[in-house]
Amino acid sequence: DAYLGIGIKQETLLKLFEQHNAEFAKKVGHSRAQGTFRRYQTVCSHIREFLPHTYKREDIPLKELNLTFINDFEYFLRTEKKCRTNTVWGYMIGLKHVISIARNSGALPFNPFAGYINSPESVDRGYLTEREIQTLMETPVKSGTCELVRDLFIFSVFTGLAYADVKALTTDRLQ
């Protein structure tokens, strides 16, 4: 019975993921970002949907994870969830991290990602020319709200600050 795992409480993927997310949530705002936490929540949600869809079960023991499971999950993300390459890549990094926790704790003696290869694809995001920025700055706008949005965008262009950083900017944080 012990060899077959009968009557022994088994660690499962979703249970591990939920435990990870609960611990991660406590760190948000201190040493971890809200966006990263949301990504882990999304991966967990996709796995919760994937398991009944593909494996006809609600959860899966860690010892049953293998390369086929990893490839099946990637296929699910691409086909059912319509995720593109870089989104799939990010989600697989999250799954790999949670699985590495199980490996490091001894709950999983092997690496189901062994042999799995996935990499992001290069994306040309383009850029604005100096003339386009100048045109944007000189173009009159109809309302104060549109002017504020334009000014914040131009501010971001010249400072290099991301939208999230500009959004969080307040007078008491100008040091």
C-alpha cells in the first residue's frame, strides 16, 4: 500500500499552488509585486480549468506530473485559452517555479520540466520618432482630461517611467 500510495496523503499540484499563492499574497507590497501575484493566480486558475478539461479530474498528485502533462498544459493554453507565445512562456515560468518548490522540499523527486523547451519570441514594439512626439505635444486637445492624459504620456516618454509608476506618483513621493 505504501509503495502504491494507497492510504497515504498525497501532495497535489493545486494544493501546492494555492499554498504558494497564499504565502505570496502576504508579501505583496513589501517584497513582491501585485502584478506577479495576479500572474500566479491566473496560472492556478488555468490549471484548475485544464485538469477537468484534459485529465477529467479536479487535481493531480505531484508524483504524476511529467513532461506530457507540461506539454498538454502548454497546448491547452495555446488552443483553449488562445494565449500567444510570450504569454504561454510567462505562465510556464510560474508553473515551473511552483514545481521547483515541490522539488526543493523533497515532495517531488524528479523534474517534470526536464526536456521541456520554451522561449519568448522577440517583439518589435516600435517607437515614436522625435517629430511624432513634437506633433503630439503641439496638437490641441478638446478637454482637460485628454490634455492630462497626453501630458502624462509625454512625461513618461521623457522620464522613462512606466504607466504603473506614473499612476502611483504623488507629491509626497517626489524626492
